[in-house]
Amino acid sequence: MQHIDKNSADHGAPGADSRRDFIKKTLAGTALLSFGGILPGFSPKSYAKIIGANEKVRVGVMGVNSRGFALASNYALQPNCEVVYISDVDSRAAAKCIAKVEELSGSKPKNQPDFRKALEDKNMDALVVAAPDHWHAPAAILASKAGKHVYLEKPCSHNPNEGELLVAASKKYKNVIQMGNQRRSWPNVAAGVKEVINGTIGRPYFAKGWYTNNRASIGIGKEVAVPTWLDYELWQGPAPRTAYKDNLVHYNWHWLWNWGTGEALNNGTHMVDLMRWGLGVEYPTHVTSSGGRYRYKDDWQTPDTQVISWDFGNDKGMTWEGRSCNGRTIEGASVGVVFYGETGSIQIEPGNSYKVYDLENKLVKDVKNDYKIDPRNKMDPSQALDAIHIQNFFDGIKKGTTVNAEIVGGHQSTLLCQLGNIAVRSGGSLEIDPKNGHIKNNKEAEKLWKREYAKGWEPTV
């Protein structure tokens, strides 16, 4: 593969600032959108005629095999958006997504396998990052340097050092970075968390979250030739190079430390973010974690069964339980959060709903979900609700609105999960500096704060 200068987009493209100002002015009066992005009686093509192309937020989507395909489709449905680039190292996934975006919007995005080249286009406003975890922070930092806004799927980083670099980049380049903690924008979930904050159950002092699934074994991979449809060099990107195996692409990388971050960050990030929000906490004082790869004997490296506990001083704490290979539910749900307080508890359910209980376990309030949600759907569990999060991202771009999942909080929630993984890999227990989340007095654990990179691919602010 031809070498491309990783810093080619560092200083942004001419006209990017003026275009951002134009978007803020022209889209400020855009009508409120119904959930899903399309107002009744209008098709995407109808909207394309109403809102001129130059008035739309123009986005590129990086990584469109699964979750990225769903995001690209959702962005294509938004009347104040145009998907202008699709970037994927899998030529099959790119072709499928381009066809879908054109079908939904009436506009065909360009196929640019290398997202860094797409960043050179001064008319592109934002990058949606849905590539594997090891690419999240490096891609978002490159996009920030190029003067683009970023919609960044969770987790925001592969390791804590990358998260801190990402926060520094957002401060330096002053762009909008919205993390994919979509539940921050789901109306009833947000209302449930605000009930916790506002004292409905008295002083909240503990929360528990969980995720369960029945994932199959990934087997023992064989070294084989790289498929003709895959640019494996670019897929690896910042990660140290390894031989290609037949059980790696597209999803099993989640369970391998070189690229993935395990179930704790794959699904735990969402629940940890809600717990941190409701309890009003940032960095812990103590973290413990136990778990391992228990169910199968295969290439899977991260825990398939894990419990993480966080203490925040002496008055608040929380836990998360993840079971990748046993789908037995907790509190009747495959995923969720319960807050415990002095006068009761509040359960945030898998969908856009919550319940309030008193100390006698009596249900005193039941706020129902109005949308079909499948929390185990790894591609698109909640399109209509996620559109609200996307529109909040656009409001951040065009109006300067503070986005619901800004990157400082996104990093803090991601870091809590990363500390859990570091704990389980380095003895089980960590003392943490509550001012910044850094590990104290544990050299072995501190080695996992950063990662090694392929030469020339190190992310820099």
C-alpha cells in the first residue's frame, strides 16, 4: 500500500471555518424533526428539494460493515444532512452502504476507502467514526486536526492515554465531538436519570449495571491469505502488525487486546455512563475487577465473564456485571441499570423506559417505552431514538449547543471501563487518584495506561 502522510490534514483545509459559520446560520431555523428524521408526508428525496445541498451538514462515515452501516443509514435519513463519503477497508461493505445511502437519500456518496483522503475535502463538515476500537481515538484526532467535527462511537479510545489525547485535541481544535452514548439523548432514559439526580429516591449512593448475551466461540484462527476485498494494512492502522487470521474480521477483534477492549467497553460503556451520570461522579478512588475467559477454549482473550466495582470515596459506589456467554437476565432484562437511594430505587430498562420503586419494593411509577428496542442487536438496536442523538450533534455544530455526550464525559465513562480491564489484567485491585483517574503506586498496571503503535502511526495532538 502506498504510504500516506498521517499529518496531511493537520492544519485543516481552507474555508472550513467559513463553511462552519455558514452552516450555523443557515440551519439555525430548521424545523423540528420527528423521531427517525423524516416529518410525516415527506420522503428523503422531497426534503432534498426543500433544503439545498449547501445548507446541509456534510458527513463522511468511516467503517460501515455493521454499526457504521446503521449509522450511515440513519444519517442519510436526516433531512439536514448529506452523506458525502463512505470509507471502509472492505470493498464489499462500502459498496453495500453506498447503495443503501443512495436509496434512502437520493444522493450517492463517494467511495473513498482511506478516510484520511476524505478529510482533505474542505466541504466535508464531520466524520462519523465506527471503525474498530483501536481506530477510534486516532481517527477522531486526525479529523479534529483537519477541522472536522466528529461523531465517535463508543468507546472513545482503546486505552486511557488515547482518551486524554482526544480530550486535549478537542480543546485545541475547538470542534464538536459527540460520543455514541446515545442513551444520553433518549427522552425517557434522560428523565429517569434526572429523577435520580433530583432526589426522587433520596440521596443515591449505589448503582449496578449489567449486560448479558449468548455469544458463540470464535474458535482457533488459521493464518490465511488476506482476502482480496480487504485492505488489511489500513485496517490495522495504528495497531502493531500481526498475521491475518480467518476468525478476526469483522467482529471477533472485539475480544482481542491488540484491537478490541472486551465486553466492558463494547457494551458496558453505555451502562457505566448512565451510572456515572446519575450518581454525579467522575473519577473513582478504588477499582476492583474479577473475571476471565471461562466459557470456551479459543482465541478469545478478554473476559467473557467480568464484574467491576468502583468506589468514589466513602459515600458512593457502583458495579457492572458482564456475561458474554450466558444470557440469563438480571432484574428481568438483558441490559440495564438500577440506582439505589435512601428512599427507593430506579431501574433504567433496556429501552426508553424506567421504573421507580419504594423501599418496600412497591412499584410507584412506570414510564413506558414507545419504541421497539433490541439491545442485543449489534448493528441497529434503536434507529428512531438514535436520530435524536444525531440531531443533538447537528445542534452542536450549527448552534453551538453543548452536546449531550461531550467528549470529556465520554472519556471519563470510557476510562472507568478501561480501569476495570486494567485491574483484571494486573492483580484485581487499583488505587486511583480521584482528581484525574490515574493509577497510583502500581507499576504493572501503569504499563497498560498506554499501548504500542505501529511505527509512524502514533497519534499526536
